[in-house]
Amino acid sequence: KVKDRTIVAIISIVAITFMVYIGHNGAMISLLAIIMGFYFGRETGDQEVE
């Protein structure tokens, strides 16, 4: 659980950093990264429930 949440947090931080570093173009990358983070977070969450 801790590792999964840490990975999602890292992805979010990297996404925000990219958005600030690259600028407007980074917004798309960060959006994709955040969506992927939520997707993986849900996948692991579903597995934990079972």
C-alpha cells in the first residue's frame, strides 16, 4: 500500500515539475501522468479489495 501510494505521489510531483519546467506543453504531459497515476492507483486498490 505504501509503495503504491509513493509511486503515485512521485508521478504527480514529476508531472507538476514538468508542467512548470516545460510550460504550456508540459500541461498535456502532466495531465497524462496524473490520469495514469489515478488509473494505477485504482488498479492496485481493486486488487487490495479482492
